[in-house]
Amino acid sequence: MLRPTIGCEVHCELKTATKLFCGCKNEFGGEPNTHCCPICSGFPGTMPALNAKAVEYAVRAGLALGCNINRFSKWDRKNYFYPDLPKAWQTSQYDLPLCVGGAVEFEVNGEKKRVRLNRIHLEEDAGKLIHDGGESCVDYNRCGVPLIEIVTEPDMHSAEEVVAFLTELKSVLKYTGVSDVKMQEGSLRCDVNLSMAEDGAPLGTRTETKNLNSFRAVARSVAFEIRRQTEVLESGGIVEQETRRFDDNKGVGYAMRSKEDAHDYRYFPEPDIMPVTFTEADIQRIRSEIPELKGPRVKRYTEKLGLPPYDAQVLTADKAVSDLLDDVIALGCDAKKTSNFIMSEVLRLAKTDGSEDVELLIDAPRLAEIISMQAKGEINNLAAKQLLSAVWGTDASPRKRAEELNLLQSNDEGAIKAVFDKVLSDNPSQVADFLSGNDKLRGYFVGQVMRAAGGKANPKIVNELLDRLVKEHKK
Ligand SMILES: [Zn+2]
């Protein structure tokens, strides 16, 4: 049976303040060609200056992924002629990248998987071509943005594994703080290498599908390419080594050009940039700047906050969600209540939205306000859910919205007692039954009072009134 073998090259833009070799702003968007200078536009005679922060970020990502850091690393020119690259070469790293080895570990269907990394190197991003109405324009704002390329070994065998790998890799990169890993803005992009071969046979000829920028596109293009190569091979054909694109709208892949080998790029050493060397102390310092990663957070959540291991895993899958939990607890909310509310309500709304950036939809101070209003009995559980939906994706104040939506419940004991007394006098036989020891009627009375009070009575107070009734009866 034919079996797919898959490897990935993941490009991740680093969120430094400036570009890799010049002082231009590294920022997504902006009017075309406004974040450019003679250096990143490739003017002859300009000299690049290496951004030290970008090197540190690349090493930080490598350390978080278990790579070895080369103590001596150099720069090379990768030559190709295309309008998105004004110099006609990309400054990259060929034989001595910053990081080698490492791995990403994750689970697929309850089974542990480990994908080995071959290397991580630092390079500059290219510009962006925009095709519009028969014309092609080029925007160099992205040209020269620092990019790490993470190359895996061919350790994956299904679309599901590739998506699980990317999910975990994205999570680790976000925790390190070196990138905002936004696929929709192109700061994380993936090329997929795929070949088919009989089980146990040597690897087949591979194709490379370039520039996939969503998990969905990755999954669909892998499924497409497995089907396509299987059909070619089963009908006696041969798979061509080629570079391909995948059209996510149409759900089909197509050949772009025959795949280049490394020698096609005529790599040669970059004469304008000094090699980078590291001492042990340099590496130690960069290691000490890695923020708390997912593993230690899971440990802290289970050991210090007493959360169940499953909850700790779910809450740390996305750093933004985990940060939200930490920040809300720091604002004085109970850990267990906060984690339950985030697990059930915040993640449900995020999933309904299909949003990858929870931090843009609710912030810690407002979430803390909702949870503490609930804890103080100012709103009930249902109202807390309604209130979260009402402020979700806005900057509205929860308290103000609760007032507007009439969600605040009454803690006025006198008012609740009046309703309570009315319910008792309307239900004499149930009262007698309750007082003779049928405690199941407690829920009935709470329900009746809630209904009569329009859902606004604090059930805690109703229960206290029932307790008092029983106590007085026993006297
Ligand atoms: Zn520039």
C-alpha cells in the first residue's frame, strides 16, 4: 500500500521593531512601499547592518525547540531573479545555520508523536506581489523583514499529523514571544514536501506545495496531493519533482515550476555581513530570557492552582487564553471559578467566532469584573454568560451592560422576603409537605420565587429564607 511521507518548511516572521538589515519599521500593513529605504529596496552600493535582536529571537526559538546552537554561523546569498526580491538574491544561511536539530512533540488521537527538526536559519522576507486588473504591482514593505525558516525531517504521514505539528509549533513560538504567528497576516506560512512510496520502500519523488497560510489550506492541500500522487502512481505514471501551489478557494493544487535543487540557487557566502559567534555566556543569557513555556505552565496550574491536568492542557494550548487566566487571577478572582468560566464560556464563544485571537475579544479587567460580579451574587450564572456575550468583541463596561440589560439580581432581602411570603401563602399544601421533611420541594420554592421575581432574586437568599422557615417550624 502506498504511504505518504511528509516534511515541512515553516516560515515565521519575527516581531522585531525594525527589519533584518536596515532601520525600516517591521510592521504589518501600511501604505505600499512606505516602510522602505535604499537598503531593503536593493539599491547598489548600500551596506546591510545585521539586527542583533533578530539573531537573539531566532536563537531563543531554537532553544525553546530543543535545537543545538551553532557557535559559529554565517550568511549566504541565495540567488534568484524575481520582482519580489530587488537585490536578485536573498540573504539567508546555507551550510552553517544558527540552529540545528531539535524536535516538536505532540499527540494525535491520543498517540505521542515526535517530529525532528533539521535546522532553523534566519533570512530576510521578500516583498509582496499584488496582481490587480491585468497589472502586477510590488510592495516592498515586507522586504527585509526577519524570518526564521524551520525545516523538519520527513517524519509525518498524514494531513492530521501535519496540522497537529503546526498547531504545537505555533503554540511554542507564541510562548517564546518572538513572533505573533498570525497565519492570516502571513507571519506564519508553511511549505509542505510530500512523496508516496510502498511501505518499507525508499522514499518516492517529492513535490513541494508552497505558501500555505491556514491550517485548513494545509490539511486540504495534503489530502489533495496524496490523492493526486496515488492516482499518478497507480496508473503507472511517474511523479515529477516540482513546486506547486494550492488554490484554497477551488480546493485544487497545480504545478508552478519544476523544483529547483540547492545548486540552482548558486549559493555563495555573503561578503557584506560578518559571521555570528556565540559564547556559552551568550547562550545562557538568551536562554534566561525565554518566558515561561507551556510545560511549566501546565505544571504550575496543576500543582499550584489545583486544576485538573485536562483543564491545564486545554487552558495552555493558546498562550493568549493562558495569559487571560493568569491576569484575571492576578486581579483577585478565584482560580477554579475563573478556569471553569474560561473553559466553558470564553472558549465556546471563541470557537463560535472561529477567532484565533481571544485577546482581541475580551480583556482581563472586564472578564474579572464579570466573574467577580457572579461571585458576589450580583448576577447569577446564566446572567454571567449573557453578559460575556454582550461585551464580547466590544469595549463596553460589563457593569453598565448588566444594568442596561437588566441582568443584576436583587440582593434586597426585604423585597425577596415579600415575594417569598406570597409564594408560601399561595402554596399551603406544599409548605406543609416541605415542613414535614420533604426537602425535594426546596427547588420548587426557589423556582417559584425566581419566577415571581422575574429571575432577579439571588437564590442564595431564597435558600436562607427556607432554612429559617424550617428552623422556626422546629422550635
Ligand atoms: Zn529599509
